[in-house]
Amino acid sequence: MLSAYVFDAYGTLFDVHAAIDRHRTAVGADAQRFSELWRTKQLEYSWTLTLAGHYVDFSKLTERALDFAFARFPSVDRGLRAKLLEAYLTLDAFPDVHTALTGLKSRGARLAILSNGTPAMLGSAIEAAAMQGLLDGVFSVDAVRRYKPRREVYALVTEGLGIEPSDTGFVSSNRWDVMGAVSFGFKAFWINRSGAPNEYPDQGPEREIPGLGELLQAAL
């Protein structure tokens, strides 16, 4: 049993497609592709800006990515923009989140979030999911103005909680994020809900599991 478990937020704890799901009928036939493009561009902007030495916070990147999706899918009503951005602040937590967090907490583990999201975005999502009492720390890339998978982002956890990377479990549904965490020295657990191919063979996770519901067993 590791002393701490740190979770990625978007895609791991919170369903990034929940905003579109709440307005799926209004978005129309292109809803799924629209949502996937919104997410893809959001991440792409974080990587390319970091590589170029620039920083724009995740809230603004989320807006820019949404605007790109609207431009790519002109059939979707731009009048939905405000509603979709509002929904993104209170994304649904996956059904297995609370079981995993409460189970680890009951074993004495410290729990934290490390995310690209801004403090305001994370605070809103955590409150909506009633997770406040389960977390010992919430770390945002805003503190270093760089995005994952930069090493200084993962160092926010070890410095903030005063722990060693080797004693920290890092949990993410994003394989590229797992790669970054393993490179930093964390013990990583990949939540592979979609059955995606296992990339980055030289930076593999401790365990690959289909959902957070299996994390309690994998963490033994």
C-alpha cells in the first residue's frame, strides 16, 4: 500500500464528455464528434503552447477549443456556447469515483488531485461531486505555468505533500499522462476505460485496469 494516491481530474475522475451529453439533443447528430474534437484541441493547445514556452490557462484553452469545434461543425448552434462552458465547470464524476476514493481513504492513504485545470475549475468540479472531504491536496499547473507531462508539474505533488515519487500512486486515464508520471518516478495506474492501445512501451504503468472500481484491488 502506497502512502498517497494522486488522481488526474479530467477524463479520470470527471467525464469530459458530460457537458455535451447534457445538451446532446440540442447539439444534434454531430454531438459525439463535436465533443471528441473539443477535447482533442483542448489537450493539443496545452502541449503546443508548453513546447513553445507559452502559457494560457486551461479555462481559456477550453473556450478556444470549443470555438474551434463550433467552426469545424457549423451545424451546431453557437448559442449553446455559454451553456456548454457552464456545464464544463460541473462535469459528472464517473460512477466508480467515490467508491475508489473512500476505499483508499479508509486504508489511511492520502489523496490528491493533480490537474491541468485552473484552481477555480477544479474547485467547482470537486464541489459539484461532493469530494471536498476526501482530498488532502489539489494541485493545478497554474502554479508552474506549464502543462503535463512536464516534470515540474508532477513535482508539485511531491513538494506539496512532502512525499517521495516512489511512494506515490498516480492514477490517470490518459496514457500520455501515465508516461509522464512514470518518467518522474511515480507508481502509475492506467485507467483504460476504452480499451485503447498501450502506447509508450518504455514507460509502462504498474497496472492497467478498466476502471477505478478495480483500483482498490490493484493498490494492495
